[in-house]
Amino acid sequence: AVVGAPNAGKSSLVNRLAGWEVAIVSPEAGTTRDRVSVDLALGGQALTVTDTAGLREAEGLVEAEGIRRAERAVAAADVRIAVFAADLWPAPQDPTWRWVDSDTLVVVNKSDLGFELAPPPAGCPAPLAISAITGEGVDALLVALRAKVEAVAATAAGEGAPLTRERRRALAEAALAA
């Protein structure tokens, strides 16, 4: 799951990872209201990358529901990519921080704008500076993401093949319950 504040560049990053425009990108905060997912293969592993609504104080019922859905997606994700905008880094009041732990990939987007990055807060994993627009730093992110995905797959190896589609997962759970 890709999580962050509005206009941090989550949708641009998902589009960059997908290689096509799967998510709408706009300078208007709150453009992404619902989860947008794309299936990818990375290092031979299947994964679903989910773009989520920007975390902030909602400005309406629809946006509030989008934020609730975003938080559910982030809570259920095997891997989290927390995206912060370089012009606001380290954004101590950003609600994204509640989803950052030692296993989170922390990305500072918009490196093409030339901002000098302050050191990360204590306990924060080393951030990766990227530009979702130019692609700068995305290769390093893909290496880190691949390592995270491989670690998740190795952990699940004893459990059988991972179910990467929500529909398949729901059907497997229903079969197990039956």
C-alpha cells in the first residue's frame, strides 16, 4: 500500500511503478478518493500495489470514507510505502507517520525540485529520495521494494502460494470457513 498526505505524489509513484497511467494525477488535493490497485511482477514475485487517498482531516463524507478505506488498506498491507513531499519533509504533523515503522519503505518524493532534505526523525528508516515524475531514485526504490516482497514471500513460503488478489483471498477464506 502506498500511503501519504494529499499531493505527496502517491498516484504519480503508482503510475511510475505500473508504467502507465493507472491513477488520476492532479494538483487538486483529494483527487484520489478510493483505492486504485495495479498488479505487477517484481523479481518473479506477483504483487498488488495500491494507491490510497491522502491522509488528512476530511473535507466531506466521501473523502472521509476514502480515508477510512485507505487506512484499512494500509493496515492490511504486507508492505507499506510511506510517501512524503520533499518541500514539506520531514512533516512532523503528517498523519502518515502513524503508519511508519522499521519495516516501512519511506520515500521522499519530488527530489527534482531541488530541496535540501533535513535528516529523518529518530527511529525512521533511511528515506529514499525519488522523483516520481522524472524517475530519479525509482530504481533504488524498486530494489528495496523487491527485498521487502521477497521477505514477505519467504515468510509465507510455508503457507503455500500467496493469494495476491482480494477476490481469491476472500474465496479461499470462505472455503476454509466452510
